[in-house]
Amino acid sequence: TVVTAHALVMIFFFVMPVMMGGFGNWLLPYYWEGPDMHFPRLNNFSFWTLPWALDLAVVSLFTESGSGTGWTLYPPLSTYLYMGKSVDLTVFSLHLAGVGSIFGSINFIVTVRGMKLVDMHQLSMFPISMFVTGHLLVVALPVLAGGLTMLITDRHFNTSFFY
């Protein structure tokens, strides 16, 4: 349970928000000499999804015996034979964190594309890295959400995606 909680909190609630969200929101407007990101309300929504998702993750840690499924939510360990409601809370937490990350990534992509430069070749490495990382997150997080949805349907609706 501790390994699962530590891994999910570090990946989805520290590394991605701090490296992508924190530094990106602070430095990208500096690079394009603007006051803020292009969509500040979308940015605000993506920020405020994180505390709710983190609350769900912390509640899942203290529900029943916690979700001791490993940091990958290993499907044989995340069935109802082994785990109960704590895995559901963890999955919903990751869904919510993923939604916020997707919206934040869309904001980063639009902000870098809207910079006042003629060519992408004139950008420094930081905006390019935010641009590429934003695309990677927009492509990868819906796949993660699909896997989490399949896990939930296996647990509650007797489907057999992972068994």
C-alpha cells in the first residue's frame, strides 16, 4: 500500500504538476513576454482538479487496507478478490488527475503555438520541450484513462478485459 501510494503521489501529484504545470506556468509567459498563459481559466481548472484528485488518493490510502496493487495497478491484484473500495478511489483519483493534466497540456500547446515568433526553429529548448511534452500527455493520458475504465468495468460490470 505504501509503495502504491508513494509511486502514484510522486508521479501524478508531484512530478507532472511541478515539472509541467509549475515551471511551465511560470516560465512560458516569460518566454513569450505575455502576462499569462493563453487560456487562464482552463489553466485554473487544471490546477483545481489536482487537490480533489489528491484528496481521493489520500482517502484511498486509509480506506479498508489501502490499494496495495503496485504503482501500475496490476490487474490481478486490483480485483475484488484482493482489493475493495480503495482501488476504486485510486482509479477515480487518477481519472481526475488525468483530466486536469490533459487540459493543462492543451493550454501549453496553444500557448507555445501562439508565441509571437515566426518559426518554431527560433524557440529555445524550454518552450519546445513543453510543446512536445504537452503533445505526449494529450496522446498518452486518454490511453491511461481507457485502461482505468476497463479496470473499473472489470471490477463492477463483470467484463473480462484483463482476465
